[in-house]
Amino acid sequence: MTDDDKDRGSGTTALTGLLQQLLQRVRAFDLCRPVVWNGLLTTLWVIFAVLDFTTGGWRTVAGNRNVPEPVVLLMSVAFSAPLLWRRAHPSAVLAFMTPFALINVWTGALVQAAYLQQIVIFNIALRLPMRALARAGALVIVPLVVGSVRFPHSWDLLFVPHLWAFALAALLGIVVRTRKEYTEALVDRAHRLELERDQQARLAAAAERTRIAREMHDIIGHNLSVITGLADGGAYAAAKSPDRAAQALEAIGTTSRQALTELRRLLGVLRDHPAEADRTPQPTLDDMDALLTGVRTAGLPVRLRVRGTPPPSPPTAGRQLTVYRVVQEALTNTLKHGGTDPSPTAEVTLTYRAKELEALITDTGTTRDGPEGGGQGITGMRERASLYEGTLEAGPLLTQATATAPATAGWQVRLRLPLEDTPS
């Protein structure tokens, strides 16, 4: 490419940009002051039509130069002044012009202002249904046919130019209308996508708040129950065994630090800089022994049983966290509601099956009031299980009296969790 070609290309680009800016300013002015814009354009067209009459320009193409001048002036104004209402009532404006179009071709004046009908045609194609455009075509063509019959020797000078002008005006209106509708569709789609994005963000935020609330409930509820049990035991042992009291205080400190560490990790994602948040892994099944040790320290004897063979690939981190939190919540409820006379005991049984992991937590404490004595804790456990298409059952555990053992009451929580996601 030569330097001259580059200069021409840059000049064309600059001219195109200048025209686009000018059109944008015109559109902005039209949107802000449509009455003023309509008035200016109508005034210009009226001046054009009147000048065509006063300068005698109409006689250069007229088939009959002897048409009375008042008639020519009337037709010139009739074709131009009604353009003021071309946007609001284009069909009515065209219907008003049609009798004057008949007079124009019948007298042979053929004033140039008759072409202003195509502005109305453009507005009809732009704003009204296609059947309105078809009716408008009939209103335009009928006078042309009459004129062609009236002056057969010059029909080609009358019929063909007006027909081409009608086709171009209609096509231009359809193109502009299509582009306008396409642009409006894009704007509407962008608006809907923005609304959907905001809705998804709100749903994600609500889900995150629910998750954080559930985690905080498990962490705080469990650790405070352990601390409460240790504090009660330490107060009881302070008078008789200071060493046991010191051990209780040490365990309280350890449990408190663990709770604070978990809370910092959980709330770290809410900081302004998530990348700086603590990335310590969430509890897994490998942490079950540590959990049960803390529960035993708080005064609840608990035993762990594992049945079946764990799969070669361990459950996903989310499933392991679900099992851990369900066991934690169930034992916390036992600490809170299991009673003290007699002191309850608990048992955790993890059963591995081919496609399922079951966690059964039972205790010998007093039966809770109501069907779900754990309240919101049971609801949270069910929500956790539902995330992985699992089920959770919670309710009283009653045993029948035998010759060697009396009937006992307690509570059980049974979690069944699929080891794999169900294909969708």
C-alpha cells in the first residue's frame, strides 16, 4: 500500500467518523426536541415547494404549463405542510395528499413537491405494519395510473420515476426499521442478561450466607458445648482435685483456640482480599478421631465403629465435610440435650457400602421434646445431606426391656450419602 493510499484511507475514516458524530448529534437533538425538529424540517420542505412554484421550476417538467398558478401553489403547500404530522399520523397524511396527487396528474402540472409523498411512505414503512404499507402503495400508484392514461405520451416520465421513488422509500424504511428492532432487541437482551447476572449474584450471595451460617452454627455450637462441659467438670473437680481442674482449663483453652482458628478460616473469604484468606483445609473423615477426643474430654463417652471396606478413592471433600459436620452436630445435641441423670453415652458407626456411606449416631440420653429436638441443627444437617442427594433421619431411639437389661431411651441420627453424583 502506497503513502497516497494510506492518506486516502485515513481521510475516508476521518470523514466517516465526522458523519457519524453529526448523525448522533442530529438524533440526540431529535430525541430531546422532536417538535422543534419536525417544525424545522417541515419549514424547509415548504420553502422548497414554494420556491419551485415562484421560480417556475415546475414548468420545466410539466405536461401542461397552463395550469392556474393558485392551483399549483395550493398543491405545493398541500404536499409539504402536512409533513409536520408524518410521524404521528403517516397514513392520514398520505390520504390527505392523495386527492392533490390526482389533481396534479390530471391537470398535468406534475409539481416536484409530489415526491414529498415518499417521506410519508418512509415513515409508514418505519412505523406501521406491512399491510399499511401495501395500502399506501395503492394510494400512490392509483394517481400514477390515472396520469398515465390522461397523458399516454409521457407516461414513462410520470409513472417510472415515482414508482422507483416509492420502492426506494419503502425499502429504506424497512431497512431502518429492521436495524432499529435489531438494536432494541440487543439492548433488551443486554438488559435481561444484566438482570439475570444480578439475580444470579444475589442467589449466590444468599447461598454463601446460608453456607457460612451453617458452618458457624456447627463450629460455635459444638465448641461452646464442649467448653461448657469442660467448665462444669472443672468447677466440680476444683474443690477435690485441683489437677483435674487444671486439665479442664487447659482443654478449654485448646478447644477455644481450635474454634477461633476455624472461624478465622471461614470468615476469611469475606475479606476485601480473598487471596489472603487462610487456606487451611476443611475437616475430613481423618479428623474424626480428634473430634471424638474433644467430645470425650467434654464428658461424653463416645465410641467409633467402622463397618465395611472404604472405597479405593476416598469420598469427595464436600461429602467428608458433610459427614464430619453431621457427626459433630449430633454429638453437640447430645451434650446439650442428653441430660445428666444418668450420664449419656454415644456411639458413631460409619458403614461403607458399594455406593453409599452411612453414618449412624446414637446416644442413651433422654429423648428430646418434639420430633426434631435439635431444632435448626437438624434442619442444617438435612440441608447438608441434600446437597449430595443424601437423606437424613433423626428421632427417638427406644429399646425394649429384656430379662438382663431394662428399656432405655435415646436419640439417633442416620445419614445416608451416595458416594458418587447421580448422572444428570
